[in-house]
Amino acid sequence: MATRRRIDIAEGSAALTAWRAGGAPRTVTATAVRYTLEELAARAPGNSVEVRVPPFGVTQCIAGPRHTRGTPPNVVECDAATWLALVTGALAWADAVERGVVAASGLRADLSEQLPL
């Protein structure tokens, strides 16, 4: 099943470009985060890993066992700046985990093969 997009691709791409330029307002950052979460879900469909970027968004991705209730067994969580740095390639997955700026729990919670987008 295809991922349903809520953020127009052109609008999301523009928000990501504005964030990269620096000084983007909160609404632009929120759009960039939501757009990139949708893009991750489109490129790595599935329900085995939950990616959280509070307070802006959450998605499920990566093929594997489906999670339906309670705390998922595979969770990735970070702030918006870290997430956008990961998806743009400004920050490597291994470096983010090592520095403790991304929390990744579970056997499938390694997004190194999906990032950068």
C-alpha cells in the first residue's frame, strides 16, 4: 500500500531547502520534518520501526513484524534539528547514536541504510 502524503512534495522540498539555509521559522521546520518522515515511509514501507520527532511527527517504516498496541519494540527518537541533519546527510547515523543525540531501541531500529534520504 502506498504511503498517503499530507505534505505536497514541492512544499516539503522547499521547506527542507529553507531549513538548510538556516534560520527557518518553526512552521517551516515542522513542514520539513513531516515531509521527510513521509519520504522515509515511502522509501522504506512497513510497520516494524516507529520514528518519532517530537513535537512534529511520527511515522512507521521498515518491513517486518507489524506493531499494533503499546510501546513498539523498535523506536527511533530525536529532535527536529538532529532528524533533519540525518536526512540531509549533515550528520551520520553512527555519529548521532554515538553522541547520544538519537535514541534507537530494538533490533530493527538502525536507519543507517535509509539515511540520508
